[in-house]
Amino acid sequence: MKQSIFEITENVALTKDVYRMKLAGDTSAITAPGQFVNILLEGRFLRRPISVCDWEDGILTIVYKVVGHGTEQMSEMSAGEKLDILTGLGNGYDMTLCGDKPVLLGGGVGVPPMYGLAQCLRQKGIEVSVILGFNTQSEIFYEEEFKALGCSVTVATADGSYGVKGFATTPLEGMDYSYFYTCGPEPMLKAVYKATNTSGQMSFEERMGCGFGACMGCSCKTLTGYKRICKDGPVMKKEEILWEA
Amino acid sequence: MGSLNVNLCGIELDNPIIPASGTFGYGYEYAELYDINELGTFSFKGTTKDPRFGNPTPRIAECYSGMINAVGLQNPGVEKVISEELPKLKACFHKPVMANVSGFSVEDYAYTCEKLDKEEQVGWLEVNVSCPNVHGGGMSFGTCPEAAAEVTKAVKAVTTKPVIIKLSPNVTDIVSIAKACEDAGADGISLINTMLGMRINLRTRKPVIANKMGGFSGPAIFPVAVRMVYQVANAVKIPVVGMGGVSSAEDVIEMMLAGATAVEVGAANLVNPYVCRDIVRDLPEVMAKYRINSLSEIIGGAK
């Protein structure tokens, strides 16, 4: 974990309410795709945890959806403005277990961390299939970016306005894959858990206090004991997940 | 440079800065960031007799200048705290530490305190009779003078280290409770724990926190804390540890002028993990600005 000041270099709308922000600063604490950063905003007490979309030396990219006051405030910021950010939070995805042809499933604002993961897997020369699930065509983002990485990309929309009609799990049927990675809203994670016939990893969300394991604000029960989403997660292995009613 | 030392219940502190229980774990998360031996001490995560998961999530809500938590005393229970957490704490912190204890009965408090009292590194026992997030215990002991005194007596009977009773602000007369603890043998009083609060989500029309209510903390409660520390410090002879919304060296000095011998910092740690170290480093300059030679001389200086 590292606390440092980043400067916004880009903040653009990808859809009606999803934005991509690029920031220049010290990314040395980020060690794995699926980790997150915690952003301090003027006038807001708690930081905003946002997953890392991708990163390289000195450049951090986040893709976030406006869902409340904090993200709305972020969407109004422009290049040149500075942000106090904690980086290198959470465990991230374990890429050693992926096998020879993993499938990545991203739902809505769960798509961004899949991009960083796809990038890392492709750099290792691994064949990557990607399924992106959205409600409707106007909400789709990053299809071309995944294709540019050389991934085989399938888009599913709930209303059938683009690609396969259905959910992120719909194209899974009949697909041959060695392992899965996913991030998305909890109903989708549950559906992926049921629909997949291999092991895999999923990333969870929870309201957080600190984001670095100190406050126990985001604890959950797993089959291997109590875990803090922020520190022991946000990524959990399929075998340890305990769904609570 | 002015002197930062204070003496808390017979134990000398290099400075009065103490991260508050529940915001600092067992220290090691922060030890990855800086040398936590720069702190006066810290109060570790509230410990109970049995292991506890705590409350369902969401446990956190944000407010203007603060937050609400309803963690509900998640901890591995006193046996595991001693066997697993304290060795890890010892590896990164070499000073006497404050052991924070909660319970659901007088016997619980005595049991847990007796165990922790035997641990060499424990300098003080901070007995939390003020947790707003558990049912049938916690705060109910801290809202009635007789019950607070009963816990104090039971703990004092089985321990040798200084016992500091941590009080709740959710009462009509804080002074009578503090005095009851003093009369029952408490060596110190710490206050304030969080204030009972609540937020409601306009979209779902449901409370933001699964447990509905939780403990409100952060800079917003600082004036309430200063007021209560002042009232209690002027009514008891034992040392008072002040806390509630403290986030800067100026806040520490204000709290000490109100009557605090040492000062705990809570919610601010969650936002800026370096805040306690920064406060320790900022204190000499702020002391010079207000012509303070020694922090211990300003305790209760506001008349």
C-alpha cells in the first residue's frame, strides 16, 4: 500500500454514466490485476474504493460508474486536478491457476478489472476468451479495447439490443474453458458460480471503512473463515465462497 | 523542542497520541507503513471472551465530516488474541500496549481482563462499557452508574494493571457515570466512544447499515467530545483519556486543555493511515506556535 498524489490526465465519458479517468503518479504499489485504489475527495470523509482498470509505470487507469455523490464529484473533475490516492489495495487475481484457455466474465462496471487481467494474461501469451454483459447496447464499453488485446470477445445484452440476448452466463453454454475469472454485481456472480464447470475466482464489493484491513467494516464469512473484502479479498476463489441468504 | 511526554496512570508515554481501538487492528497493518513505535501507545481491537463475527454488512455509512460503523466487536476471542495476535503485535511494537476489552456480562469482562492482565506487553486495560453495536451488553453497562461501577469493581478485583473505563456519550449525565467508576476503583476514564447514529438510503428507503444504527464518529463529534472530557476531567481526580473526532495536532492540544492526559485518534486513521504519525511530528511546531513548553503542563488548562 502506498499513499501518493496523482494528477488527472484524462477524464472522459465512455457511456451516459461510465467514465474513464487516467492519472499520472506512483503506481509502484500495484502488483496484480483486480486490486483497487482508495480515493480521497474534497468534502467527503471516507475514501472511494475503485478497482484498477489497468496500470503501467506512472499511469493509472480507472473506469467508474456514477452511482452516488462521490463518483458524481469525480465525473466533474478535469485534467490537471490532483487526487490523494491509496494504491496497491487488495489481493488481486491469481493468474497462476488460469490453465491454457481461461474465460473472463465482466458485468457492467465489473468489466474494468477484467481488462487489466486480460492484458496481463495476453502478455503471458495465454489465449483469453472474454464475455461482457450489459443491460443494453448504449451501456457497452471496452469491447474494442479487449479485441485490440487479441481476446476473443462475446457481448451479451439483457434486452438483446446488441450481441447475444441474455446474461454474461448465456454464452458460457457449450464453451470450452480451463478456468474462469469474474467481476460484476452479486446476482451475476451467483449465476456465474452456478453456470461454470471449472474452478475460478470472483471479485466482491462491500462498503468499506479504511480499505486496508484495519477496521473490519467489510468482513464476510467464507468456507475458510472470516475474510476482509478489502485486505483478504476482493478476489475470492470459488472453493471458499459461502453464499449467505 | 517542547516536551511531549505524559504520564498515564503511572506509565510514561513518549507522547500522548494513541490510535483508538477498532481503527488500528493489532498494529501490524500500520507497521507496514511506518514505525508505529513513534506513537505513545495504541489501543488494540476490542477483545471479548468468545470469538465474534460481528454484525451483518453493510457495517459502514458515511456522513458529513464523519462516518457510522456497526462492526459489532468482530474479534477472534481472547484466547486467540493472546496466542495469535499479540505475538504479531510484539514483533512490530515494543512499548506497553492498551488492551481494549468488551463483554456481555460482568463475568465476561472480568474473565477477559484477567487473561489480558497477565500479558507482559499489556500496559493498561481499557474496558469498553460503551459499544453501541451489540445487544445485551456493551453500552448497557456504560449508561447506568451502578452497572459501570459493578464492571469496574469486578475487573479491578482480578487485575493488577491500570484499568481505564471507556465511556459512552449516549447518556444524560456523563459525570455521574465517571464518578461511579472512579469510586469503584477505576484508574482512569476514556471518552467518548461513538454516538449512536443512523443514515437512510433515499432510493431504497432502508437504513444504510444492516444493523440499522451504528456509532457515529469523526470530526463532526469533536465539540461534543471536548465538552464531555471537560465535564469529566473537572469532576474526577483520575486521568482522563480524550477522544472523539481528533484529527490534528491542534485538536490534541484542545483536548488536553479540556482535561485529557492522553488523546486517542479513531476515525481519522481510516482516512489517512499516517495521521497519528503526522500528529506526533506536527506537535512540536504547533506547541511552539502556542508557546507550550511541555504538554503535561497544559492538561486541564482551560478554565
